[in-house]
Amino acid sequence: MRAPLRWVLWDAKDTLLRVRTSVGDQYCTEAERMGLSLSAEEVNSAFRQVYQRYSSQYPNYGIAQGLDGQTWWKGVVRDTFSQCRVQDPALLNAMAHNIYHNFYTSENWEVFPDTKAALESCSALGLNLGVVSNFDSRLKVILDNCGLLSHFSFLITSEEAGVAKPNPAVFKQALQKCGTPACDVAHIGDHYVNDYLASRSVGIHGYLLDRQKKYNLLDIPSEHRLTSLDGLLLQLQQHMD
């Protein structure tokens, strides 16, 4: 007999919401406020290099090395601008501070058009909702500012948990908060390894949200794949019949 579904866990960035414009555009807007004129293309390229280096050297916001999300992100911003030939330490610190705090606001985030209806439909079915995200501690305020926080019973960010997806430990923390076996829980996310494979590795019903169809070549059962959240309700109801 199939266990009843009780919880739905959600990834956040690129599942529920996304950055409204490119990093290069947003960083250049801040640079313009400081009297600088930079190329968004150059800033984007520098950011990708710096972000990859920080992610490799200081994974999960450098928690294990004594850093935190704010210190980590400000370092990324400073090094990105430094790579674009901005050298004034006071200017670099000011832009890093401003950009870090700018991302708290809803102006920098776009909620996907299908997000709120999907969350409301899940709640209407009597399902409890939580978030499991490789994000820093700003996530709670961001979701609140974007009108999404009230849908969730709990949030787990990788910064606060001290462990990041795809490590199964972060999903085990979520299951403890759910207070139910993994077979009673579903997870929705956009990353094949971090969300789909990682959640399924602990027995959660993982669904891959593939809005851009970038995983088409992977052998994923069609009933585990979503191209939007519009089809989610039907998939979940199959676990509730």
C-alpha cells in the first residue's frame, strides 16, 4: 500500500524564483552609482571565474573555514570588480556592501509565474511545505519580500545547516523537521544532482523541474520530470490516491 504524501520540499533559486537580470547588469548598475563605467559582459565573465574559484576553495560559503555567507559574497563582489581593474579598497568595500544588501530586495528577484498557484494548490490539498536550498541566510527575508514565505513551515539553507546539497545530510535534517518518513515526502528542484538524485538517495519522491529542457538527454522517467509547475498537482495526486 502506498504511503500518503504529507510534505513537499522545495528548492528556491531557479525553482520558485530567479535573479531578475544578469549579475553583470546588476553589478554595473551599482558601479554606475559610484561613477564607474564597466561592461556587463566583462563583469559577467569575471564573476563566473571568481564564483567558481570561491566555490572550489570555500565551498558552502566557507563555513568550514570560519567564513559566513556575507563575508563570502562580499569577497566575490570585491574580487569580481578587482578583476575588472577597480583597485580602490574603499570603493570595492562600498560596492560589495551595497550589492550584498541589494539582493535582499524583491526588485532583484522574479517569482516564476507558476509558483504561487503551485504553492497554493499544494496547501489546498493539505500538504505541508518546506524549503531546502543551497542559499545563504538572506533567503528568509528574500522569500518574505517576494510574498512567498508564508507558504512554508520551515526553511533550511545550506549556510545555516552547515551542509549543502547534494550531501544527503541536508535532506535528513529536513526529514527530522517534517517528522515523517521519507516515503511521505516529495521534493521539487531544478538541479539533476543536487535536487533530483540527492533527494531520491534518501527515499524522498524527487521531481526534476526542467524549465529549459536542458536534461532531455538524461534517462529520467517522464513521471519524475516537470517542465513547469503547472503539471505538479497531477503528479502529486498520484501519491495521494
